Amino acid sequence: MQGISDGSAGKVDYDLLRRINMIPELTQAACTVLGAWGPATENNTLLHLRALDWDSNATISQYPSVIIYEPTEEGSNTFANIGFAGLIGVLTAMSKNGISAGEKVYYDISGAGAKKTYRGKPWMWMLRDTVQFSKNLADVEKSLTETKRTMMIHNGWGSLPDNSFRGADIAANFVKFYDDKTWIAPFTSAHPQMDGVFYYDKLLQPSDNACVGSVLEANYGKITPEVMYSDVAGRHRTGDTQMVVMDPAGQQIWASWAEYKTGVHAHLRSPIHIRLSDFWSTSE
């Protein structure tokens, strides 16, 4: 943040920038997290949908960005921070080695005893660390377990090295991981168990909303990026501010943001196809 402020020649105040970076820590957001892999997808590839349901009229929609980081810090991966200019933490991200991340707000309606604190590592920094330093899902879990956590959030991580996906309920006092065989609540007809599928929809969890489950069942075995951004995000009306489908194996994304000033939701706009492999360096 200090570097951004220094590089702006006085146009960006450091204290203001720091306050802007704390907004997600205070608000979280509704959002949808979806991972599909193996038998669920066309060609058995891993796909990750991250839909940000926040204020589509927010001024930050003027500054959508995909920023490539090539850190020199030991153990780092090259990664793309898919979000907004000025936010140095991660809302949505994917690394060159195939770790993807996204989040969703967590309200403890199931009575798990989740707690939060403002003394620790902000969750956007926590997510950034998992993408920057993890080589696989085991590294992600280790990082989360050892981090001094703050907020209550749901998360999803894709991992190309594992060709798999994990969800997590995260709070200051615990981390609980889930895969396609387990979830926050028993499977229902609205949220059926499917091998190679994990999701949190945009509603409070656990949710009995049938939209995501029915779309995935209808396309099971042939889920593609288009199914995710058109059928899942489109029919579920999720991704007000940002909608991203990540393909770690193809090193590519499909991304859209809310239209600045009009407030047209991201999921209503045609996504931009970006081949990240065209932008990060070949050395690593």
C-alpha cells in the first residue's frame, strides 16, 4: 500500500488506501463459491466459479483489474489477483501452478459457535497467502490452520496438482474443511451430493435453494466454463459486482464486473476471456 501511495506522486493518500483495503474485512459479501472437477466436468477438468454479490453501484466498479504478481519472496508462486485496483489482498485469485481462491460471507445460523476478532491477519491477506505460497490443498489447509484468523467467512479453493476442490468454514476459533462427499449440512434434494461438485450458493448456509443444484444435475458430466457463467451465475443471479470462472489447467479465466455508473450486474454482462499464460513470465 505504501508503494502504491508513493508511486502515485501524491494522488493516493496512504491512510485512505488502508481504509479502503479494510472495507471487505468489515462487510464480507453474499457471493457464490462453486468447484467442479473430475467426473462432473467435460474432459475431467477443474473449474472454479467465484461470484461476488456486493453493491453493484459501488464506486470501486470503475476500477476492475487483473494484476499479475511475480513475487521474489521465498516459496512464492506467480499469481493473478482478480479484483479492483488498489486492493492488495485477494477477493478472487489464481496462481500459475493452479491454486484458485474465492470467498463468501458466513453467518453462524447453524450454531457452530463461530467467533471473529479484529486482532489477526485480515481475511483478504489470508487468502492471498494461500494462493501465493501453496503448492497443493495440503499447503492451503496448513496455511489456514496456522494463520491468526479474524473474520467468519466461507471459502473455496481449487487445486490443479490435486485435480480437486475444497470448501471451508473459517472463523477466528476454527477451520472446517469440506469436499464433494461432505458439506455444512446433510445433502438434500435441493443440494444433492454429486461426485466432483462442491458449492456454497449466495444465500445463507445451509441453503435449500434448488437453483444451483438443478443446473449442475442437468449438466453433470458436461459442466463447462459457459455452464458456470451462463447457466449457474445467470439463472441464480449471482455475481452482482464480479463474476469469474477460473480454469487452472488452461491458465485462463472468464471474468466480468458490474458496469460503472449504471449498476448493471456482472452476471448480466458478457465475460472477458483472458489467457493468463499470455501475461505471466515463462521462467519459474
